Amino acid sequence: MFAVTAARIDADNPLNGLELGERPDPAVPDGWTTVTVRAASLNHHDLWTLRGVGVRPDQLPLVLGCDAAGVDEDGNEVIVHSVIGDPDRGGGDETLDPKRSLLSEIHDGTFAEKLVVPRRNLVPKPAELSFEAAACLPTAWLTAYRMLFDKSGAQPGSTVLVQGAGGGVATALVALGAAAGYRVWVTGRSEAKRKRALELGADQVFEMGARLPDRVDAVMETVGEATWAHSVKSLRPGGRIVISGATTGSMPPAELTRVFFLQLSVVGSTMGTREQLVRVARFCATTGVRPLIDRTLPLAQARDGFAAMAQGDLFGKIVFTL
């Protein structure tokens, strides 16, 4: 089968470790099943893997990719939940399983003609969603759904700040928040990205680090060091930061005095449960909200998609089709 793999680790030039070509068809363990992939979407996780984050050289080659939609062995259209974990070990939440992993960390991922996953990791694809749209949901949109509706503590009508317009999680937060009745404010590095955030449903947009007209109820943080101080200063007393990533670094000043004096909360969020993936797919199907796709490429042109993500040249998701 044709697949896109991480063959080597190169922290400085991650695309040097990217290989496209034929791989053996996957073996199917007991309790697992095969999915024929129709579409798969790219995440920063895939670039981090090529840089050696979360994997060791002796684990390579690994098929990359966390997200996919396709057809199962019985001909059903499905979305793949990429969290490989045991809900029982996580107290009912597979993302809290100490042994959990994502596809492409231990097991081969989704950038291939076929993949194998545990049967419980298949979610029915709503007929209203294309394979391309459905393939955007399992990481970025699931992460955004959980951050906003589960972890933020903010109700519709609240003001939520999304740091960093343009990425998959950020665009999902804007689209989901606007559809659900939140007042969504967004920061962005470029005027073009800020304008597109408005078109996506943001209430107001600001330059990175700009003083806001008011304090917000919650901040959705995926950027890390570059925006952390601004996130803390932007919260009302008792407000909450939900963080699911740190693309610019993970060691900002903690701002502890402000945190305790204003009784702020900092909450981590990683991915989401299978049931939450079912719900975000249903949300999209019933509301008409769809993932914003920056570009769609054949899987054979995956290198172009990786290059665009590495350069930050995108707004929304990059999708590969087969």
C-alpha cells in the first residue's frame, strides 16, 4: 500500500525525515479492524513526530497521521477516533488512561491507503459530512470541542479569547463558538488572518498582544510562550485558561502572583473521548458548521502540505485524499 512515513528524525529540518512510497499492508490484531482511507488531515503533531517529539529513532519507520475518514470492512462510512486507550484505566475517559497513545505514536497512523484500529475507535460518519470534512474532526475539532464545551466553564454568551488565528484548533474554536452563541475574540499575526477569522464568525479580532476592550471569561490557548502573558492578563478575576498546545514553547513565566491574586484557573486539555467525537460530528451535521479546509491534496503530494504547515502558510486544515 502507498503510505507517508517518518523514516528519520531531524529536529531542524523535519521534512528530511519524510518518505512517500510503498509499505506492507498492516497486520490486524485481535479486536482490531481495517479501514480503507478516503481522506486524512494534517496536524502539527505530524511535524513534531518528524522532529523526534514523542518517538525514538528505534520506533521508525512509522506511518504518520492521526486523523482519517473512510470505509470499514463492512462498507460503512466511518470516522477514526485516534486515541488508542482503555476507558476503564482512565476512569471512564480513555484520554486519562496512563498508557494511552495517539495513532502514529506507537501504532501506524492514517496517511496510508489502509490502517488498522481497535473496533471501538470507529465512529459512524454522518451522511451530511464529506470524507474531507469528517477527516478534520478527530484531532483539531475534537480538541476544540472539548476545550470550549467541556473544559472552559464558559456558557454561551460568554466572551472567549482564541489566541492565534489560522491553525486547525483555532479555526475550529471560532466556528464552534460562533455557532453555539459565544462572543469569540481572536488574535492573529497578520491582517489577512484576522480578516478571515471575522469571516469565520469571530466577533472581534486583534493584533497579537493587543490590549483588549474588556477582560474575557476564558482564553483558549494553543500557542504557549509567545502569548501566555497576554492570556493571563486578558482574563477577568476568576477566569480560566484552557491550554491544549504550546507551539511556540512550553516554558513561559508562570505569572503566579496574578494567578493566585485574581483566582485564575489553568486547565489542561488533550483530545477528547470517543463519545465527544460522536457529538462533534453530530453538531456539524445538524448546525451546518463545517471545518475550514485550507487546501486539499492527493496523498502523493503530502510533502507540499507538510511544507506549508512548517512555514505557517495556512488558514484551516490541510487534507489529503486517496
